[in-house]
Amino acid sequence: MVAPIYLSTTYGFDGLEGRGPYDYSRSGNPTRQQLIAVLVGLEGGAGGDATNTGMAAVNVLAHRVLRQGDTVFAPHDCYGGTWRVFNALANSGFVQVEFVDLTQAAAYHLISVRRPALVWVETPSNPLLRITDIAAVTEAAHEAGAVVAVDNTFLSPVLQRPLELGADYVVYSTTKYTAGHSDVVGGAIIAARPNDAEQIHWWCNTLGATAGPFDSYLTMRGLRTMPARLAVHNANAEYLVAAIAGHPALTALYWPGLPSHPGHDLAARQADGFGAMVSIDVGSHQAAVALCDGLELFTVAESLGGVESLICSPATMTHAAMPPEVQEAAGITPGLLRLSVGIEDAADLAADLLAGLERAAALRG
Ligand code: PLP
């Protein structure tokens, strides 16, 4: 029932002319291969690779797609680490990067004018959970000759399958919902077409970005419960949002499942669930501190997608790599808190957060 973990770094040849399916573990490993096969199957892709981190997946994709002088379009509120990669590539003069709001139709026109080589999509976006129309952006990008990669970390293939919507690549931090237990860092890239899949594997091997066997095993163990976990994550998020909506300490509540969310209809159309990432704004950094100090179930921590509930301040934690003016343009305020809703008892989670909101409200007087 459980696949073995192949720790061997090297594999014996059957004589000088007898190369087997595996020779060296960076290039190929049976445990990793099992993981890749499952991930590719879930996405309906042609192939891909599992990487040692989500950021390695981002970098491999950049190496595969980008050439000197190319233009990259990325969401203005993309994950801070991804922002740092594209920004660094631009600063070194390798590419130009434009951080745009891909949720607005005006971006499609910009794509047709600037003709980027790569359009990077994250939906729901991090941390404001804006929804981008994957099929529409892909159509505009393809018309302009661009390749589309979707970072699907926030929803997982259980809830959203970008390749089915036309994207060329789907990218993951498998650290999050895929592995799901906050005990392994990893990533993956799945390509829609066989040639791209081969190239992804070539770059993973060349850059030394492939996932190790034990990490692959842990990720596969997490995958077994991914649909069951996501059902509880989603239900808990819905319960929590209903419990806190309208609280006087809140200046904003972001969750695509809310009918008032600008991307609600689109999210309902293109995904099979709204996910368990919820962001709230309590108006100031001081109010955010008051809310977090005293939480019992939510842990103040970076990352997301594990079974435990986490809360973080994007401005000072996940998105700290962005300078203040860039944060402001992306709508990342000092009072913003991002919640990764876990699978604990929903009523307990709501009570914990409501107590925090009371502390924030008391501070604001
Ligand atoms: N993409 C998204 C949306 C993320 O949230 C993260 C990490 O938080 C990454 C990529 C990077 O993944 P990793 O931390 O596994 O390198």
C-alpha cells in the first residue's frame, strides 16, 4: 500500500552498455517519479517535475520560458517571493517585468500591446484573494504569443485545474495544500504539452532543483487526504467568514465565497470551491497586534495550507520583500491579516478569532 522510499543516490549499470531507467537521483528517482505521475494525472498534464521548493518551481519555469529582453507580466499582488524573482531578473537587465492587475480587462489590452513572453497568473491572489479569469487571460496571452503559467497553490487541483482552462503550465508550492501538514517544503510544475514537460525536467535536473525522495514520500502521503482535507478547510472558511462578517473591528473582509466579493461569480464558475484563505483588515498595525496577541488556536506564522490554522501580517511577513510603496499599490495595508483556515473545530476557530476581533475593537475604542 505504501511505495518505498528510494534513498540511493546512484544506480548500478548492468555493464557499461546496460543503463537502466535510473542512473543518478538528481536526474531521476523512483519515489519522486511516483509523485510526479500522481500530480500530472491530477492536472491532466503531459508531464512535469517535482522540485525541492515552490520557489525552485518558479525559477525553473522562468529559465524554461524566458529569453534575454523578454517581457514578463505578473500580478501586482503576487506572492512576495515570486515578485522578488521577477524583480531581480529585471534589475539584472535580463527581462522587463510589469506588475499589473490581471483581474481588470484593461490588462488584456496591455498584453496585446506589450506582447510579453510570459504571463504569470495567481488566482485567488495572495493576500487579497482577487480572482483572475484564467481562460480569458490565457486567450489574450496566446493571441499575443505569450505563454501562461498559473500558480495554483491557493486552491490545489482539487478545486481548480488551470490546464483545463487553457494555461500552458501550472506551478505549485506543494508545501501548502498538496502536502498539507506543514512538515515538508516542495514544489511542482506540470506542463500541458510533452515537449514543454521534457524541457521542465531538463531544467530541473540542470539547475539541481529536483525534490528529494523523503520529501516526495511525505508529499505523496499528504496527497492521499487532499480532497478530504480541502472539504473541511472550505467548510471551516465558510463558517468562519459567516461568524465574523460585519464585526465592527473589520474594515475589510476578503473571501471569494462572499457574494459581495467582486470575483465571486467568476470564482464560482472557474473553480470547484472558494478555498480556505481569508484576509481581513482591522485598520491598523496596532489593531492587528492586539488581535493576534492572545489567539489560542490560530498560530502567528508564515505559510498556509496545513491542517493547522495560521494567521500572518503580509506587510511584515510574507510580503516584506516588497517596498512599502509597492505594498500600497498592491493593497497590502498595515492592518491586513491573512488567515489560512485549518481543519480544527469550526466553532472553536470562530470563538478564537471573535475574541481577537474584540481585542482589536477595544483598542480602536
Ligand atoms: N507560490 C505561492 C502562492 C506561495 O504562497 C509560496 C510560498 O508561500 C510559494 C509560491 C513559494 O513556495 P515555497 O515556500 O515552497 O518555496
